[in-house]
Amino acid sequence: MSPSRTPGAVEESARVFDALGDPTRLDLVTRLCRGGPQSIASLTSGADVTRQAIAKHLRVLEAAGLVRGRREGRESRWEMEPRRLEVAREYLAMMSERWTTRLAALKRHVEATAGEP
């Protein structure tokens, strides 16, 4: 399946990549992927940032569609939205395929003209 090239789809994907471009947010995504749904207290454990900072980063990830929070009593539990990561993976795969095709064409051209004066 090829990612949509509509302006809206491109903007949505840009938000995903922008959100993943921050080291703290990328770490949060990694932790949620490995550990499943977690509270902010759990996500703050071992982090170099405050609970408030973690909450702000989670809201950015939520706005990009990468995570969702749900209330459980007095706590919020955060979990991944795997479909958004799949969209990002599809875009990366498409770009990788394009580069592979272009590099193969360049290689053929260089090899074909290598013996020419």
C-alpha cells in the first residue's frame, strides 16, 4: 500500500516525523512500544525531565496521532496508536524504494560510461 500524496496526508505525516524528531518524545514512544500502556509517573521514572515536561511531550505525540491517553481513576494511562507508526513506516519505505531505484540507475549509467573517453 502506497502512502497517500494528498496535502492533508503529507501534513499529517510531517506532524508524525516532527513529533518523533525530539529525543525525549522518541524515547517515550520506544518505552510505550516496549512496555505497553503506562502512567506519566511510570514514564517519568528514570527520565531526566519533570512530570510536567513528560505530559507536554505526550500531548505533542497525541496531537500527531501517535499516542492516546485514557483516564483510569486519578491517573492517565498512555498507549501507542500503532496505525500512525505504520503510516510513517510506509513513507520511509516509499522513500527508500525511490532512492534504491535512483541509485541503481546512477550505477548503470556510471558503469556504461566508465570506458568512454
